[in-house]
Amino acid sequence: MFKLTMKAALAAAVGVGVALAAQAQIRIGQTVGVTGPVAATVKESMAGARLHFDQVNARGGVHGEKIELITLDDAFEVKKAEANARTLIEDKGVLALFMTRGTPHTEAIYPLLEQHRVPLVAPSTGAMVLHQPVKPFLFHVRATYQREAERAMAHLSSLGLQRVAIVHVDDSFGTDGLQGARNGLKKAGLEPVAVAKFDRSKPQFTPLLPSLKAAEPQAVLVIGSGTAVVEGLRALKQAGIGGQHLTLSNNSSNGFIQMLGQDSKGIIVGQVMPTSPSYPLVMQAATLAKAQGMDDLSPAMLEGFAGAKVLVEALRRAGPRPTRASLHQALDNLGRFDLGGLALDYRSDHHTGLEFAELTVIGSSGKFRR
């Protein structure tokens, strides 16, 4: 759980510019759902990014220039995300965008990135449509959804669970996760016993329950975001559908566990960031978090922290007084970069980030366990 000081840190993270804006010279933009269905996870990832940005600024910034992160709230709505991105790029003149959230949101923003040649670092989405073919102005940090969905299905198969149902949001993210799950099941010689989808803006799960129950699944993977997944998992548990329930890493936050309450116990959640302190990345973030009075470091915070590290390293390599072009070139030529026990390797024809993916289960203490 977060202490009061953590709540204060999260509140600060959603401000525009925060206290260090007055001295900022490097303007980075972000459109993300500070409010709405993914707010809990967003606030944690932003707090994680702030851990690194604040440390860099406290040491004088990058080449003497401090970083200002301008965050606009899109409430997890695609049209608002696109409008915010335009404001940040055309009116605010940001050097780059950072850690947008949502597959359709990032798809909607991408034409603006190409038009203005603005890089987007660490989008919080793992959809293959944003990886293949390579998008020149997208630089991923986290692993793909398909990789973690395949791993989840392999895990179920290893447990002897062969009757798997999939419930997914009806958008490009849901379709991508579904494909990954199908791939994983296919490798085990299986097919899903049922597939159901729900509307992203108005999720309704009650109509899906009869057909899902009739399929008699042993496990159900729910692909979606935030409050919609909470509602879906709760409905499945109450209806007694599936003995094992799973979801993907976009829900790997303490806030997600808190929303589920007692219903969280036993749910498997994919992770694209390590949790073990044996990774220097984890220890670095934990040390900074502790110094700010935070008593828990969530996977969502680690994703934000890792993304910030990549952006800062690219700014460093771009040299003094960076431009959009020099930052883009620095990212394109980043090569192998070790974040702390995990490395990514950017090239002009390869912007996919880390390959790391693992599974955790939510224990009775309300914590993620390996």
C-alpha cells in the first residue's frame, strides 16, 4: 500500500510542469488518462517516471537543461488523446512525446508524429500493429502483448488447463491480445473454448456470461483496461465461470488490486517489468522511492521509471540544445542500452524494446507474487 507521502507524490505527478517547470528547458509532452478507467495505473507509472526525472533535474538536468514533463489528461478517450497530442506538438512545441497509453490512442496520434517528425518514447502499449512494420517515430520499451499472452497460455497448458476462454475489449488492443493468446494455445495444440468481446466505452459483461458458462472453461483471460477488467473479473467470479482468471500487464498496478479488493486473490497478471531486487533497475527505483517516502514499488511504477531512463539517455546522446531531429537520431542510433539488468537495442529498423515477460499472481496480502 502507499503511504500518505505516496499519495502526495501521485498528486504532484499529474500536475502540468510541477514545481520544476520554472527552470525547465527541455519540454516533453504526454497525453494520458489521468482520470477515467485507467487512472490508477497511469498515476503509478507517472510517479515512477518522476523518480528518474526528478533525480536528473536535481543533478542539473541533461547538459545543464532541466526536463519539464507537460501532462494533459485525455481520460482514456481516443479523440481527446489526438487533440492533446496536437496541442503539445503544435502549440507547446514539445521536443518529444512520452508514455502515451492505449493502442487506438497511439494509432490516432501517429500521423501527427510523422507530420512533425516528433519521436514518442515508451508508449504504454504492446500491440504488434505498432511494432510491425517498424514505425520510425515510435520507440518501445516494454515487451509486446502477444509475447506475454503467449507466455500466459503456455503456463496454463503446463498446469493441464486446456479449456481456456478469452474475453477481450473490442478494439485494436483486444484484437492483438487475442491473437497472442491464440498463438500460445496453438503451440499447445489447443483452441479457445469461447471468445467474447465487450465495448471499450460501455462495457457490459452480463450478456456474455451465459455463453461463457456453457463453454465450461477452466480458465478465462480478460484482455482490457482498468475498471472494465475489474468489472469483468468480478462478474466471472460471481458467476462461477473459470477456476483461474488472468489479465495482462497493462493492469499491473497496486491501484488495480485495490479496485478488485477481495476479488483480487489468485488472479494471474502478466508483467513486462521484473519484480526481483536482483535487477539493478528494481533496486535503483526502490532506493529513489524510499527516499521519497514510498513504501511500495509497483510494476506500473517500474515501467514509468524504465521509460524515463531511456528518454534521458537519448537526450544525453543528442547533445546540448537538442532538437526533435537530433533526439530522433539519438534514439535511432541508441544501440544496446542496459537499463539495469535488462537491455534493449534500438536500430533504424528495430524499435522494439525489452523481451522480458513473466507472470505473477495476486496473493492474499494484496501483493504481486511470482
